[in-house]
Amino acid sequence: MSDSKCRRLEDRVAVVTGGASGIGLATVRRFADEGARVVIGDLDPATGQAAADEVDGLFVQTDVTNADDVQAMFEAARSAYGSVDIAFNNAGISPPDDDSILETGIDAWRRVQEVNLTSVYLCCKAVLPIMLEQGKGSIINTASFVATMAAATSQISYTASKGGVLAMTRELGVQFARSGVRVNALSPGPVNTPLLIELFAKDPERAARRLVHIPVGRFGEAEEIAAAVAFLASDDASFITASNFLVDGGISGAYVTPL
């Protein structure tokens, strides 16, 4: 939790996709702790509503791959609270059938691109007109350190989708840099979330191969990523746009890890 005196997001309205679990839920809590009114877009009505109730926010059941759903989510936020100041486009999947390109089928590829990349396109497309009309806003898109580094233990669809998020974010950040709207990519390293646990639970050797490359010697925590999102959302990051904000325990900077 942040210091109760650190309320950088007082009276701002934040929309978080994938806000019912993992990094999204940790960010929902952090945003609320810093004074924001939070709207949660998620598929799961039970966990989504529970998250909204916890922070006295609004839940909108949303399929982020559906343009009408996405539009309705942002309109609901503006209708309820009067503006949309922050969009954390965070929903994503990493399914077990996404593996080496030699093993991954076209259906898995397309599904991952839809959820991880097309959804970010749809969210940016829907929220940018609102923010441009306001003359201000902060968009944070969840990419990944794998958009910067390659892995021999590949998840080819996931990696490609996050590379797309990073490239699109950079372009939007530059395009709208003089409009008052900032657009940044957040690139977490491996984070201790249900998604990661599910991915590695059946294969501890695969997890160990990743862990050995992280200089700090552990996976990140969702709350640590949420703190970075809150920074990018706030005026403390007023000169940061079109950036790749890596929060990865040093993994992308390492040649070898410390003893």
C-alpha cells in the first residue's frame, strides 16, 4: 500500500482492463489508495464486481476483443464520473498451447493476438477521443520484457503480441505528444501472479530456467508493478511519453547475474 498522504490521483477517473486479478487488481487497489475513482473492465462478473466493491468503484463486464463492449466500458466510466483520465489497458492471456512456433497452432496465435494486441488497439481507439477532448490523459499499455528480449523457451504468440503493443504504444505516444495525452508501455518482468503460477506449476524446471536470469533473484510482485503504473498515471511522469517502462528486476540489463 502507498503512504496515505501520497494521493497523486485524487479525483481522477481510471479504467483498468483485466482488473479482477493479478497486476490489474493490484493496480485497482493502488489507484484507489491514491485517490482515483476506478472502473474495472473484466469478463468475470463475480471477481470483477468483488474488486469494484472493494474500492467503491464501478464494474463493467467487458470482452476486450469486442469493439462495442470496449466503447461501452469507457462511455460508462465517463457517464458515471465525468471523465476518463487514466486508461490502464492491461488484459492479456498466455495460454498453455502457446509454445514454440513449431508447436503453436494458428488458432492459438490468433486468440492471443486478439486478446493481447487487438484489445489494446480497441481500448486506445475508444479512449483517445475522450482524452483529446479533455486535453489531458495518461494511457498505460501492458507490454512485457519479452518485447525487448527473446527466450529460447518461447511463447511465440505472446512474445509477438507484446512486441506489437510496444511498437503501437511508441507510435501513439509520439503522435499525440503535443495534445496533453501521454501513452506509455509498461514492461513487467516475470511476476508472481496466477497467470505465471498456472504457466509454470506443471514445469518447475522451466520456471527455474527463468528465475536464474533475474538479477534480483526473485519474481516480481503485482504490487511492485502497480506502483510503477501509478507513477506513469500521475503528474510525476509528466515528461514521460512513448516510453518502454521496464520493471523487470534487472533482467533486460543483465549479461550474467550476481553471485
